[in-house]
Amino acid sequence: MIKVLLIEDNPIINKNLKTLLERYDYGVTDTTSLSEASHKIETQIFDVILLDLQLPDGNGIHLFDRYQSQMKSKTIIITSHVSVSSIVEAIKKGAFNYLEKPIDEELLVAQIRKVTELKQLENNYLSIKSEVTSDYGFDDIVYESSQMEEIIRRAKILSQTDNAILVQGETGVGKDILAHSIHNCSLRKDEVFLPINCASIPQELFESELFGFAKGAFTGAVDSYSGRMVQANKGTLFLDEIGELPLHIQAKLLRILDEKMIYPLKSKKAISIDIRLISATNKNLADEVNIKQFRSDLYYRLRESTLTIPPLRERLDDILPLIRHFIRIYNRVYNKNIVKVTKRAENYFLNYPWKGNVRELKNMIKSIIPFKKNDTFDLDDLSYTSIGREAEEPHYSTLDEHEKKYLQEILRVTNYNISHASKILGINRPRLYRKLKFFNLEAHLDSRHS
């Protein structure tokens, strides 16, 4: 049974929607406020969430900030007050779509079916992915380069320590996978691995999200919230993009790491924590320290041990093994049987800059495989991707194309006055007329200027 959470404060609309959904055999849990919805989201799992943005105790969009992973791609906004800015914000935060009240029955059911179908596809993919990666161990990281061999050797040693680790590298090199592998091979492997993307948390929510808050700490805090650091207790906390951490939060984080005690917002009771911290950044934190955008004391605390993953363009030996690896994965996802990569495709891949690194390469393979009808991966297949546009031969304009554009520009600046245009071009009027006829530009002429 598909489980639906209905968040709607209007009692009549709430009752009508619940009756409608139950007629389609959906299991419906209805709530009328942010506080009720928060409790339901924390304690139950739903396939679809129908969310009214205007609720008596606040804007429903705040639920995305707190429960982004639970709401992403499964939330349908229902509203009678269509605010473009609110809808855009909700979609950016992960809402699937929105419907305007009064709700059209067929459209609502179609949207719910679409959400559940996409979720099933995602679950199938994640199931295949988990089989292939074994939940990220060092043996599942694909590489053949000496640079990655050294990184993995050091990471294996560090996994047996409790050192704070700073993983550095460009976006897309696989910092998160390396961090997860370190945890899964560590003494804390049976405890939680909690990743947090610091760039995705609004600045005003950093403190409450990381450190938690007491009941009544601010408007809407109807219950206490433990915070991510307490949730990671005994396990590994992975702070991705830590260079985005606000300065005032950096100071608090440093104190917590040193004292191993945390005070939730507006709480007088300290909570003891024991976590292993791994952080990652695509920034040069030393430069950030120099320009006073990152605290030097926290920087030195984070980099007890440092692992720097080179960009893919600097480890060419890894490119072809990674391509074969991702082809195997997406062969299974899309039920294809690609077994060969042509030499000219390999040569192109080895010379391509891969500014997005492994992530770009993975997405390139993923975008091509669904369209394949044979067993060979060739350079022509890149026509399905943005990379393909770069692989194509550049277009050079002919002399005729250049001349036509020049004539159009001269006619424009002279307001289509033939006498004036012919003087600028240095040709007589009959010759200009012949050129205009040749390039099919006669229709632009205004007889008043001839």
C-alpha cells in the first residue's frame, strides 16, 4: 500500500482529499500543522507527501530545510496561493511538483503514481548499486594509477586510527566515497556514518541543525531536536564542503571537538559525544585561512591527517578502468550489453579534460547507455551528451555567410537606406541590389529609403 502524508490545515479540504485518496486504496495520514507533520516525518516513512505551504504555525517550506532527505522528490505542493517565488524555492529544495487548489482528482492521482514509479526506479538502481559497491569498501574503489594506490594505502592505515581526516580535491573526484570507505573499514564500522553537505544548509539553520536545540528555543520549536552531531555519536561524522561553514559555527565546532561536549541551542544541559570526524573540501583551506574566511585553529585541528585526491586528468591510468566499471553498472540498470569501447573513443576520453572528474565521467556513461542498440561504445555515442558537442568538429562560417551578415549589419545601421549603404560599402546601387537579391535580403528594404 502506498503511504501518503497529507499536510493541510483546512478541515474541509483535508477531509475531502483524505476521502479521495482512500478511494484509491492509499494509506493516508493527515496532519494540520508543522509540528504534527514534523513528528510524523521523524517517526514514519511515507511514499508521498502532500504539503500545503501556508500552515498555522509557519511556512511548510521549512520542512525541507529540516527533513530534506525524507521529502526530496516525493513531495507535491498543494496551494491556493500560487506564489512563484515560493514554488521555485520548493522545487529547488527538492519538491517533485505543485498543484493549485481546487485539486483536480485525475491530475493528483497521476502525480502520485509518477512519484511512486520514479521512486521504484531509484530503489532498483540503488539496489544494483549496493550490490556492485558493497557499500563502499577500499576494494570497491576503481583505480590503476600509482597516485590512487598511494592514497588508498594511506587511507587504510588511517582507517585504523581515530585521527581527524581532511580529504581534499576538486569537485567530483570521489571524496565522499573515500570517506565512506574509511568508515566502513574502521573500528566504528558498525556505527552510523552520517554525511552532511555544509553547502546545502542555510546559514541561519547551521547551529540548530548541527548542534540541536531545546524545546521552545525559537518560534516553531515545539519539540527538542538532538542535532546531527549527537546523531553521529559513536560513529563517523562526515562534513562535506566544510569550507562553507560560517565563521561563528567554526568556533563552536572547534570547542566541541576539543571538549567532546555539546550544548544544544538554548539548553543548559551538556551532552557528551564521541565521534570520528572526516571533512572534505574542494577549496584550498590554507588560502581561506590567509584571507580570514576560515579559522586557522580549526584548520589545524581538522588536518591531523590529510588525503588529497588528484583530479582525473592527472591520473590517466584510471580513466579507462572507470569507464568499463560504469558501463558494467549501467548495463545492469538499463538491461544493455555493451562489451566494447572503440579505440578512437578511448583516445578521446584520455585527452578530454574531465573538469567534473569521476562524477562527470559517470554521468556521461549514464546518459548514453539507455540509447545504445549495439554492444560497442563509440565516439559517435557522445552525441547524446554535452561532451558530444565539444567532440564535434567546430563550425567555420563560409565567405558568403560572413558577407551576408555584414550586409545585414550595414542595412540595419543605415535604416535600410540604399544610397547610404552603398557609399559605406564602396559599391554602386545596382551592384548592391544584385547582392541583396543573391542573399534574399530584398524583402527587408523600405521603398521610402531607396
